Amino acid sequence: MAQASYIERRSQIETYFDRTASQAWARLTSDAPVGRIRASVRAGRERMRGTLLSWLPRDLSGSRLLDAGCGTGALAVEAARRGADVVAIDLSPTLVHLARERLPAGLRVDYRAGDMLDPALGRFDFIVGMDSLIHYRTDDAVRVLSGLAQRANQSILFTFAPSSPALIVFRAVGRLFPRDNRAPWIEPVAEKQLHRLLARDALLGTWHRGRTQRIASGFYTSQALELQKK
């Protein structure tokens, strides 16, 4: 049942970002003018990306990094500029195509469309998942992290949507829209539950939970957590 839950959710996310929201996402992640709500989301995402990058070494030469859920590739580009050998993967072929088009000349990023858990991707020194797990239930997200940890040599940086009354209300309102027009709802995560599940996992329980940072910007709220291999 757990695997079925993950696969079903993964399919919904792929459909949404590859078809329903691809144009809106392309605009949000560009320099094009956007409305007040999307501007707050854009600013929040930029701050979160900066936070995650600040937790990585300034010089990534010789390191292999996985951008798990790369979207249009902004974080992958910055990691490549620091010298990392970057593999960037996303469920949406449309967003991956856009990321390839936006890749600055002279930089190399191995962009792929597919599942971040694909073992064929190999091992990595660092794995970063910025807002790529926020649509999964907490137990499913932890199982994904455990799968990623099997291929991480140093650290995993990821974000989750911290539970709050406002997020719960937004989630409930979203379910009122016709099914065909719905975005995959964000799953609120209770920190205590997350840490409890991380501690119980056979692999992640041996990892150190490091830095954490919450970013709130208008309609964007996300929390980053660092997991370090002991």
C-alpha cells in the first residue's frame, strides 16, 4: 500500500507540472512580471534556494550532486558553477526541457526526466530536494528520503511544508475546486512526527539531523532540514 500511495501521488504530480501548470511554472521561475501572490512565492523560493546552497561547500569540485526534483534548474546551475558534477532530475519532461534551454553556455548539467529514486542514477556526495517532497504524505516522504540515503555519501538537504492552521485551510479550500483543475495539494508536516519517523527508519535513524531553517514569504512557507551521514 505504501508503494502504491507513492506511485499514485507521483503520477498526479507529473501530470500537474508537465501539463496543467507548465506555463505558469515557467513564468514563475523566470524574470517575467508576476502578480503579488506569485511574486511572494518567487521571493520565498529564491531565499530557500540560497539557504540550501549556503549549506553546501563553496567549492564543489570533485563532488557529485543530485538535484532531486530540479524543476527549471536554477539550483542545479548554481551547483555546477561551484564545480559540482550535477545530475538534475524531475518528473516533468516539459520542465526538464525548459531547464536545458536555460542552461548558461559553458556549464554542464546532466538533466533527466524521471524518478529521483532510480538506482541507475548512481551515488552522490550531496543530494538536494527543494520543495520536491511537499506533495507527499510524511510517511511516504520519509521512505523517499531513506531511498535517497542509500546513495548519499555526505548529506541530504530537503524541504517540507511545516503544518500550520493557514496551510490546513488552504489545503481544504483547494479540494473544493474541480478535480481536473486542482494542483496536488501540499501535505502539512508536523515536525515532531517527521523527526520521530526519521529516527525510526533503519537507515535514517543513524544519520545526524543538522541545520534547519524556515522561510516564510507571503504565500510561500517551507522549512529546510539537513541530514548528515555520521
